[in-house]
Amino acid sequence: MVGWKVHLVALMVVLVTGLWREGVRGGEVTYDGRSLLIDGQRQILFSGSIHYPRSTPQMWPDLISKAKEGGVDVIQTYVFWNLHEPQPGQYDFSGRYDLVRFIKEIQAQGLYACLRIGPFIESEWTYGGFPFWLHDVPGITFRTNNEPFKFYMQNFTTKVVNLMKSEGLYASQGGPIILSQKMSIRTLKRLFGEQGPLYVQWAANMTVALETGVPWVMCKQNDAPDPVINACNGMRCGETFPGPNSPNKPAIWTEDWTSFYQVYGGEPYLRSPEDIAFHATLFIAKLNGSYINYYMYHGGTNFGRTAAAYFITSYYDQAPLDEYGLLRQPKWGHLKELHGAIKNSSCTLLEGVKSNFSLGQYQQAYVFQEETGGCVAFLVNNDSKNNATVQFGNKSFELLPKSISILQDCENAIFNTAKVTSESNTRIITCSQTFECADEWEEFLDVTPSYLDTSLRADTLLEHMNTTKDESDYLWYTFSFQPNSTCAEPVLHLVSLGHVTHAFVNNEYMGVAHGNHDVKNFTMETKIVLDNQMNNISILSVMVGLPDSGAFLERRYAGLAEVEIWCTEDQSYNFRNYSWGYQVGLCGQGLEIYNEQNLGNVEWSNITAVNQPLTWYKTYFDAPESSEPLALNLTTMSKGEAWSPNAARPELASPFLAFLFSPKRISNFVPGEQLLTGLVVLGGRFLQFRGLDCRDHPFDCIRKDEIDDELLGDRRRRGRPPLHEGERGFGRWVDVRDQLLPSLHECRVGLLRRHDICREGVERGPRKADVRMGQLSSFFVACQNMANRGGRSLGYREIGEIAATKNIQNHHHQVGDMSIEMLPQSVSRRSVDEDCPKRTGTLWTASASIITMMVGTGVLSRAWDIAQLGWIAGPAVILLFSFVGYYTSCLLSDCYRTGDPNTGERNSTYMDSVRSILEVLLSQIPDFDQIWWLSIVATVMFVAYSLIGLGLGIAQVAANGSIEGSLTVISVGDATETRMIWRCFQALGNIASA
């Protein structure tokens, strides 16, 4: 009987152990002022951010396993609204977007999860995670107390929460999710005013009402309302975080940045493992921190067109797990040791009483003591340059510069943040396969449209993003122009608000210009050649990702803002108010020639010359046989996107990366499961495959010398100065960009999708252009016939005629008329859909305003002023101050835009530009700018005052029998010299105030 009991107990232990290995089992999650409590047990938790769409489902198990091995307890991820709801009410949770599968994989490996629903995420993700269709919702303002925004935000949040509930994934249901998070608006409160706090309170109430059974968190929102926990983001929260806003809330760090994002042309940010460990330990010791999330633990790849403006495809490559999922040592190992040291002392840290005291000028001790005798001490040396010897207890301790020693039992140092014992490793790239032979490639040259080829027309410049609806990075601006015969040596002058512009004149490539991450606006000036007859000017505007942060994201402006042709200093043509034709995307995108089944829709030819504009390239290859990650060397290519067959559906291609030439970005990750035997690459020259491993041998097989020699040779042949060692970033890209001509980019859902977004039109704009959607949707059918006409490229007018014929045969393509909003000249250049006040003033309203100002300053006092100063000084002073008034009026008009007076960001409200206290007070008068009748009243008063003054003057002259006065200062009665001087100054003051 005793033996049976022993076997029964053993069986129960095996069963319990098996359950744990199968997956974590959640429970009730609450919190107090010390930590989160899971099933009533306090926990110190280390978390790591891994974003499911920045890797592939095949990678998820390995990434999560390595995080667990590194001492991570929780996997944190954003939820990406634009991926999951590409159209209103249409949801996608498949493939890389399979959130449920990702959470279940976390559970299967025995870890917890933190779900950051957002739904605004920023995260260097295009449009901050918002789907672009949200931009077209009438009356919407993002991230504030705006009813349309709150409606769609609540819909998506509820959708995600209900999906997690239906799968039993919250800890209260036995699942792994122990925390949920909403994004804050702390940095935008000044701009949103009182509506900001109202939105925060509403968001807190809404999320809590969803009853997930787990706490909600807001990062960087120090006034987060109960019961939401306020949390910290940054690199040094142990020093910068003011702490929880309630003694009943724990100290939580939701983003401890292990590195930082990288932009094209920028250097990677290298944060040392010592610095990460120091600040994580300080957060625990100083603030009783009990939850630290590393952002990112694995950054991954911004596949396709998901990166925000100017961010490279690699994301947080310097994280403990690099872009490819390889361990980055010693960062991964050093943090693993820290986690072990903290967890060995977790009971004392959670239950003990904390005290702290000074050990020196820059030294501090934090001690946690239990009644039962347990003790843990943190000895801190804040001196970043010198070692420090301190006395603690009965021992002397040597502390390294900027370090913290953890003393178990307050006696023995078990970890020091500055002492790294993990061995370093190096990521090695070796050549696997090259594609340097032109015979391996075929090309297809896309069409450059002219004005007559387009069907979308407007009499002004359209905003880029609102026209493309994020269906393509590319928008053609076209117009026709016949110059005056005297236009010698013409120069094309362009001002663009982002991001890249290519110019074509009569199908000849003229040049390129671009902005960068810090300065999106740019100017292009290039000499062009014009015929004496009608010329076709085609300008290709290109986006390098959408913006991802800041207030009023829905009002941002991109694309052309100014187009001129300069002939001489005295002769120029301005095309702002001109007839423009537009084309969204490129022909190859509409034909989806990146799909193997559509390759025959165009005629591919052998490579004729490298670096032709608007060229598609394709090749076939056998996938390298390797279990290691693979990368493509695209340093000789310009902006574009690479495609490979989809593993699930080989007939379809998947965009695995977008690229933009940058010497800092040598290799681009290729998911192994996407490498079959077909590849279509857009833009650039030739490819080189590389395999990656962590073996200890030198970096090899880059062939950078050949690449640089070729580029330098191109520059010398064109008479350009050679590049110098150390030149980097966009500066270098500009220098060689005439040799790295524009490439193509995939159109995620094609032009056929445009009617889904624009069918109902946008009614807020004062001007609209009607476009027959049937012609636009049939554009694909027309393009498909290009390869069947003897290799002759069809013009867009001819394509339009074919499209009209196809509409007769295919009635289902016809969707009726579509209204597309145009941007009139008087509308702010930030956004076509901008709902801020427009400038509606005229010459008459401006005159009335001036008269109102004159009345307010006392028009009748001008006669007295001239009388005091005389007929010479009086008018002279009035003319002087009139000039001052004119000058300040010019300054005031320049304040209409911040920065450049023509292309800078518009101050859409009075509060955007006010600076003084008086202006702030006046701005509080509701709709003060709308009180139009006040000017009329003032004008009537001015006329009445003037008539009274004129009448009194005539009466006085009649009484005196003559016109009196003096060319200089007059003397009235017994006025003293001092009184006369005083009156002169008073007159000057009156005129100045007027």
C-alpha cells in the first residue's frame, strides 16, 4: 500500500510537469504597490518585445525559445491595425498576421504575453499602425476626443479582445495574456487641449469595460486614470520615471530600448549590454521596479512596405536577438545573467523592507531586508569615469565605473552590471550565390505617361498620399507645355514635401532629388531641354514609407508643392494653377508581373543597359541548401521591392523586403520559406546571396572594392568629383543617384482596389473632379495587350481607348463615377482633407479689417498729432510708421506657415502661432475670427468719425477766416517748452500705436 502511494505521487508530479511544459496556465491577475500578482503571488517579470509580423511563423518557435532561454518571462507585442483591418470591417489574421497562433506559441513554451493593442503604435511602422482608410473618414481627428476616431478605435479594440477571449487566451481564462496596453497621448496634450484628457479618460473607461480580467497599462501617461497603470518608456527609467501615480500601482517599464531604430543614411545605434543592465537594475533597486520589457528583444524585418518614412527594412538589429534571430553576444548572455541574479533574490525583493543611504559622493546603497533574515543589497556607483571603493557592512567593495553590484545575503556579490563574462560573437556573412552575369537576367521597361495619357485631371497639385490611398508609393504628375521662343537654357524647379522626385521631359530622364528623415522637404533644380513645340513633362513622386508619429497625422502633406520652369531671371512659368494629369502606380504593378502566372503579360527582353529608369528585372535560381538565414546584397540597387514566390501559393509572389540604396544597409533578410525557384527583383543591378552564421572567422566575400570602383568610375566618366572615404548616408546616395535610377515598387492591392476606398467620394473639399472608374479599373486589361503588339509600347491614350472597349465587354468592371477630391490653390498644402479653417479673405474684407484697426487706435487723434509735430515732421512720422506697419504685416503673413513661408507647415489655428500672453487671452474669445459684422460696424464708425472731424475742421477754418498751422512744432497758449516736448512724444506714441 505504501509503494502504491509513492507511485501515485510520482505520477502526479509527472503530470503536473507535463502540463507546465505543454504551456503556461494563467490565473487571476491583479496588482498592488509592489508588483503584479498572478494567482495571488507577487512576481518580478522580465519581458521581451517580439513583433509577429516582423518575422515569419516558421521563426516564431525559435525566437520565443531563445528568449525563454535568456531568462525572459513575458513576450510583448503590438497589434497592427493596418494589417488586420485593411478595409473597414474586413479582417485578416492569417499567415504572418496570425496573432492567435503567435500567442498560442508563447503559451506552449511556458511564457506569459503582454498584448499592446494600441491601436496607435508608432513603432516606426507605416502610418503608426493606422489603416489609411481611416484618413478618409469625414470629420476625423486621430488620437483625441473625436467621435469618428473613437468609434473605429473602439470597434478594432473590441474585435481583438473578443478574438482573444474566444480562444481563451487571457490569464483569467487560463491563457498566457497577463497585461494589455493602450498608447498614451502625453506628448500631444498641449496641441489637443482639454480634449486630450477627455480622450484618455474615455479610453481607460472603454478598455476596462471590456472585462479582460487582466490589468491595462498606459506608457508615458503619468496621469493615467485608475485602474490603468502608468508606465515608463525610454533608456533610463530608473533616473527619469517619477514613479506610479498611486501607491497602489507597481512600477512598470514597458520599453527599455536595447538599441534604437535606424534610418537610411544613418549609423546603427549601439547600446552596450553594461548600460542596459545598469539601468534595468537601478529601476528595480531605486523604484521597486517589478516589470521590465526590453524593446526590442528581437526587432526583425520591416517586410514589404511596412516601414515608416525613411526607416530601413532592418529593425533593431542590435537587439539581443538580431534581425535574423541569431544571438547577439555578449548582450544576450549578460542580460541572462542579470535575470538569474534578480530571480535568485526575488522573494526578498518583493517581501522585504527597502532602505537606502549614501556610500559616497556618487555612491548609493539600496538594501532590502526581510524579517526572516533575507537580505539583498544594491551598491551603486554613478561615477562614469572612476572606480569606487566603498564600505558596506563589514566589507570593502570595489565598484567599477557606472555599475551596480548585487549582493546576495548582503555579503557576496553575485553580479556586477559592468562586468561582462559572456563571450562576444561576430555575425559572419559568406557568399552563397552571385548573380553578376547579365545573361541571367531579363528586363521590362515600364511606361512613362504624358498628360494626354491620363484620365485623372485637376487644375492644381494634388497631395500625394490622399491621391494614392497608400496603394502605391508612386504617383505621376504630368502636364504639357509649349514655351515661348525666348526660353533659353530652361531650368526645372520643383519643391516637394517628400520623399523622392524623378523628372522626365519628353520621356528623357532629367534627374532626381530627395529629402531625408530629418528634413522631408527638398528642392530640385535641373537643366532641361525643351522643344519649340508642345513638351510632355512627367514627374514621378515617390514615398519612402508613410509618417508614423505626431499630432494630426491625418493632415500631413506629401508630394509636389511648387513647379516652375525658369527661362531667364525675368521670365519664368509657374504651374501651380495649371492643368495636371495624374497616374497612380505603374503599369507593371497593375499587371502584377511579380506573380509567376502573370509573367507572360509583358514582353521580357535581355539586359540592354544597366540603370535604366523604371526597369523591372527578373531571374530564376535554385534556393541555397542551408538551414542558416539568408540575405540579399542590394547595395548596387536603388529604391524598389523584391519578390519571391509564396510558399503556401507558389503561383503568387510575396514582397519580402523593400529597399533603398544606402551604404549602411548591405544585406537584406530573406525568409527561407519564401525561397523557391523563382524570384522577381525590381530595380537596381544584380544580386548576391549571402549565408549567415556565427562562426568565428573574418567578415568575407562582400566585394565592396568592386562595387565602389564601379561607382567611382561612373562618377569620373560624368565629370563628377570622386567620393571620399567616410562619405555616407543620403549625401552619398545623391552623388551616385544618376547612376542608380528609379526602380519599381509593388502595389499592395492594385488600382482595382481604389473604388473600395473612394466610391462615395469625399465631400469636404470645395473642388472635385469626376473620373470614370471603369476606365481606371480596365487599365490592367489594356496594359496586358502591350506585349502582343510587336513589342510596341502603347501610350496611355491608346490604353484608355482599349479600356473603354473592354468596359463594353466586361460590365462588371464598370462601377460608375467616382469623386476624387482636388486641392484648390487656397487650401492648406498639408492635406487635401484638412478640416482646419481655410483662408477666405478678399480685398474688401482686408480693407475692412484695416479700417477697424484704425478706428481702434483713434483716427481723430491724427489731426492733433500733426498739429503737435507740424506739417513736415507729422506726415513724415506717419509715413515712417506706415512702412513699419507694412513690414510687420509681412512678418505676420509669414507666420501663416512655420518655417518656409511657401512650403512650410501651415498654422491651421490661431493657437498654432500665438506666443504672447495677450494673444493667448484674445484667442479664448469663441470664434473671434468669425465675427464679420464687427468690421462693418467699425467701418461705419470710421466714416462717421471722419465726417465729424471734417465738418469741425471746416467750421473752424470758416470761423478763423484762414487755414492756420506751422511747418514745425506749434505753441498753444502759455505752453512751456517741457509741455511741448511731452506733447511731441505723445503724438509720436499715438502714431506708433496706430
